[in-house]
Amino acid sequence: MKRPVLDMAQIEDMEMIKSEAMEFNNAIQLSVFKPLPLLNGPEAGEIIYIEGKIHYINRIRKVFHVVDSKGDTNIIKFEDVVDIEIR
């Protein structure tokens, strides 16, 4: 699968959901593009899903720190997030 391209409306919607999830400590599900460059080039990959709560947003490094139900911290690049849903 090729990397999805998001338009400005989708990015704004995700920003609102992210802000709400942080403010109210809501659980979220992130759809994350995981690159698999060895298969079909640098823009090829798959979508994986990560559920948890946003613990921290590092705007300098442009990554989310999401703590899942097992207590593991997942560090996810902004550019790899293709969708966010409140759970």
C-alpha cells in the first residue's frame, strides 16, 4: 500500500481530536502508516492500529508518546498518523 496523502481538512480534524483527547485524557485509536521500504520502495507500507492515551506530544521532534493498555510507550511520528479516533 502507498502512503496515504491527507488534505488540510483531515489534518485539522485530527488536531481537534488530539486536543480533546489530551484535555479529557480520552483513549484514542491511531491509524499509523508503517513504512516497509524493502517491499516496494520508500513510500510502501501498511496501516497498523495503536490504542491508548496520549501521554506527551513533542512538537520539536514531531512525535506522539502514546501509552497503550499494556503500559508500553509507543513513539509515533506525526507524519505517519493517518487517522485518530476517540475510543
